[in-house]
Amino acid sequence: MRPVVHVVGGGPGDPELLTVKGARLLGEARFVLYTGSLFPKGPCGSLPQKRRFWTPRG
């Protein structure tokens, strides 16, 4: 099986501005690399810690 990468973004300054498709993809992901404010308060805060990894910007 080939790896697949999806890029999902929240709204400018508001992590709750996430599309339904983005939320679904995050729920189905094996691992999530993130920057910004989607964690831990945002809609993705319910993902298990072992599945999410913070990455610094640029």
C-alpha cells in the first residue's frame, strides 16, 4: 500500500474553522503531524497523543 499525505488546515486564527472532510481525514489518519493551533484545544484534541506529533514551522 502506498502512503498517502493529506494537508488539512484550520481557519485563520480559529482552529474550529475546519471542513467536514478535513475532520474526517484527521479521524482516519494513522499519524498526524501538526503546527499551529489544532491541538490540544481544537477539534483534533481528541486524537490520542501517540498519534499526533508537533512539528515546528519552517
